[in-house]
Amino acid sequence: MKQILLVAVISLLSYGAAFAQEQTFFSGEVHHGGFGAPVVKFSNIYDHNAVLVGGVGGWIVNHSFILGGGGSGLATKIKADNALLEANKLVQDVNINFGYGGVLLGFIGNSDDLIHYSFTTLIGGGNINLSDRKHMGDNWDDDNDISVSSSALFVIEPEVQVEMNLTSFCRLNVGAGYRLVSGVDVPGLKNADFSNPSASITLKFGNF
């Protein structure tokens, strides 16, 4: 009787152990993919409608989790107004330059559906500078581009997106988010001049 009970207990323990194996991030059926994408963003910078261009890319785990990076830079030419010129003791034509980048974290929901959703957050840093250029006729002389005032900054940009599967390797993504900027240290400029809602269009290429 004792032997039967001992065998039963050992069997139960063995059976339980078979279903109690440690599960890890990489155990089981795990799919690994990746993507790269150009991005165009529409926002407001220093009370001007602005376009920013850049790119994102990353590693996709199980069709859902994104770990990558990205960045954007101001493509619209925005000139400093008189108040900003005076604050920086400048008298010439000056452009505002702005760019940022960082780590991209995200989640894709129902990735196989024709139209689905995703969330991303970019966390990183960037730079703002005032660029003093010599004006020559109707053209800017890029060889004489001089940074007269600049500031490093911190950026966090959460975004929600609607995504459409165009092909097995291409997706069109339309998003809306908010860019939160801190650390601006240029006379006449403040964080609120760069912290604004944004809309984006992204065309992703990769293995999803």
C-alpha cells in the first residue's frame, strides 16, 4: 500500500512539474520581425504651422511589441520675429532649427487585421538653435550658417495610431500625439513654443 501511495505521489509531482516549467520572454513560439519607416509630422512650432520629417525603425516581438528608435527634424523655415531677435541681441535674419530623437516603445493590437491600432512613445532628447545666415539675394548661403544660440532639451512623445495593412511587407500608419518638450534655454523661447499636438503619416516597410 505504501509503495502504491509513494508511486502515486511521485507521479503527481512529476505531472505537476511538467506543467510548471518556467516561462520566459523567449520561450515557446516567438516571432521576431522588424521595420523601417519614413515619417512626416504636422504640428505647431513657435506659433507657426510646421512640417517635421524623419524616420523610425525597430524590432517587433510576437507581432505586438516594438523596441526601436526614431527622430524628426523641422523642415519648415521659421524665422525669428523681432522680439526673439531683441532677446538674443541680433539684428540679422535668423532661422529657428529644431530636431529630436530617442528610444521608441510601442504596442500593436490585432496586427493581422486589415485595419488595426497601435500605441507608441518616443523618449529622448534634442536640440534647438538659432541659425544666423548671411542673406545673398533670394538665396541662403548655407556655407555661412552659424549657430548663435542653442539649447539641449528633453522630449517625450506618446502617440496613438490607426494602421492599414497595404501588403504583407508595407503598412500605412496615421497617428495623433502630443510632443512634450522641457529644458529650453534660449532667450525669448519657452517649452510651450515646442510642446504641441501633432499628426503623423508613416509608411512602414518590414517583416511584421
